[in-house]
Amino acid sequence: MKIEQNHIQDSNKKSLQSHQEQFDFLSNSLAKKGADVQGIINKLKDFQVAIPSWALGAGGTRFGRFSFYGEPSSLEQKIHDVGILHALTQTAGAVSLHIPWDIPQDYAAIKEIANGLNIKFDAVNSNTFQDQKDAKETYKYGSLSNTSEAVRQQAIQHNLDVINIGDKLGSKSLTVWLADGSCFPGQNNFQTALQNTENSLKEIYKGLPNDWSMLIEYKPYEPNFYSTVIQDWGTSFMLANACGDKAYSLVDLGHHLPNSNIEQIVSILMSKAKLGGFHFNDSKYGDDDLTVGSIKPYALFLIFNELVYGMQNNPDNPDLAWMIDASHNVKDPLEDLIQSLEAIQEAYAKALLIDQTELKAAQLNNDVVKCQEILQDAFRTDVRPLLAEARLKAGGALSPINAYRALDVRNQLIDERGKHTVATGL
Ligand SMILES: [Mn+2]
């Protein structure tokens, strides 16, 4: 199924007038406060977030997986689903593939489908946390950190293969997330595991094309519950520095212990020009992979405040690879992604409302109350008419969720694909 422009225009008609009234009211009041409304709308239009191929089907937990009807069962269908999201939101102009779940059969055909839907190929993700059928070595006791050289070599070669696949599609970065670690004290030698990982990452780094970057993701626990080799941003930062200029840290919102100050991590990494990628999701307890902004929208806003500050003040930090990394059981995955995209844009727009000059002056005066007032005034502003206006100008839907439902997208996908298709992945 492909959503055409006239479908979207039809769905926008009903709410066009009330949108115009709300937008006029908001943009007038923001302009009086000195905000550059048009500048913010342009930034929202430019902001694109990659959709991971594994989020398009129902996610699972270790207790079970409840599939959703009409799931995409091939890479082509996954890209079509991203095309639906992008047509409605104009924010999902990229897809992030996971290898070996998404190895293209026909590269030219896949690229043509993506081009036709205005979708780029963002970071490619390697997978050394599962054993593949017919693999010679097992990752049961780790991959890049393994005590066995043969296992490490297999994992290094897999990452090089992923780079090669991504290169043929036009990707420019490799994301490495390792499950490596230990479940029991004494199982691993911490120093050896980290040194093996560093040496292996350096081997992969040697295979990066010049215009590529390597993004090193960290996570404190799970699937290992005693120690994880790349457990935190400091370890990721250390490994990125050891590899070289094209290696960066990647922050995933769900990969922190409860109450970690993620905005401070983001800020410090950007000041050192080492933040390369960002994964959005939300969580209550751990790596819950819930819809972005569903649990802690204020924390997301504070993180965006640091991201905006970094994008404006840390020119040496590269453009970030933005991706949603969430997947679960109880919502239609496309509706879930639409809600995540909206929450991301909302936090971004609110952060753009912060008057950085005024905030800096208040900080210099140690006017703590004023600092809080500035942040919370931005956070409490209902920016949704700005998001809708940005989408409207880009050809998207005023309300992507309403349009998705009005167009009966899921039932059309079920008609096309059948009920019991299963997406490859987790
Ligand atoms: Mn992630």
C-alpha cells in the first residue's frame, strides 16, 4: 500500500481551518516573545529520524510474542511501511537495517523502492548477540570480547560484512551493540574482556570506508546480569577514542540505570565531539523500549535542550544518526512509531523555544529561579500547532494518527499481506 498526496490532502481538509486558527494564535504569541517561528518550523521540517527495520512488526519479550496482523514479512514490505510513516509524518525519511535479518536479495530493486518513497539508508546494525544457523562459532560466551580468537574473528568478519552490505545501499555508519559480559562473578576477567573488545573494534575500524563512522553503543545490563563489557558512556567513549576520529559513542535512552542524568551525558559527549548517534525510546524500569515520551516527557525535553545546545555550540561534533529503538507487544507498531515521532518533534520544538541568550544571562547571575522559569515556560508551551504546520508545509498529515486511522491502513495491509505474516527480527 502507498499513501498518495491526495489521500493526505483529503484527510487534512476537515481540520485545516481549526489548525490555521491555533497556529495563528500560537505563532503570534511566540513572535511577541521574540521566537523565530519560521526558523523553528524549518528545523522541524529538516529533522528526520530513522525507523529501525525491527520495529515494524510486534516486538516480543522473553515470555512471548503476540503478533500483529499484516506485519511486513520481507525487507521490501518493511521499507513500504516506513514509506507510510514518512508520507504521513514527513519525519521518518530513513530506515536502519539490522543484519542478518535484512540482507537484500536484490540491491538495485531495494534502492529503487526506497528512492521512490524518499527513504534513505541510515546506520546499519550488526548482530553478534544471536547465533545464526550454520555459524561455525557460538556467541554464547561473548563475541568481540570472547576468550576464543576464532569467535572474535567470526564476529569481526560479520561486522565487516555488514559494512559491505550497508555500503552498497548508501549507508554511512555502522552501529555496534554488544551483549558481551558475564552473568556470574568470576566468569570473566574484566581487563581481558575489555582489551579483546578494543582490539576487535580496531580491526573493524580498519575496514570502515573513509566517509563512514562507527557508533559504539553501551548498556549497563541485560542479557548479562553481572557485568557488561561496554556498560556505560565512559567505556564507550574510551573505546571510540582508542579506535580513532571516525568512532563515536551512541546514546540509547533505555540503556541507563534508573535516574541517570542522560542530558548531562549527552552534553559532555558533544563537548568532546564524540556523540555520533542517538536512540529514542522510553522506560520506567530498564530497557523497556516503550513509546518515546510516554513515561518521562520532561526528561526528553531536557535531553533535547542539551542536544540543541550542542548542535549550535559544538561544531566539531558530527551530525547525529537519529533512530527510534523501541519495539513491543500491545500497540499497532505503525501507530506506536507515529506517536514516537510526534513526541520527538515535540521535545525538539520545545527545546528550540528556549532563549539560550536569556538562559545564559540567568546562569551568569546565578538566578536559579529564572533559569527554571525559562526552561519550564518552554516545556509548558503547547507546540503541537508548530509540528502540524511543519508537516503541512512538507506535504504530511495535520494529524498522522487520525489520518492513519481514517485511511484504514492496517486493514489494507492485512488485505494485502494476510493475517499471519511475521516480521523477521526479535
Ligand atoms: Mn539501541
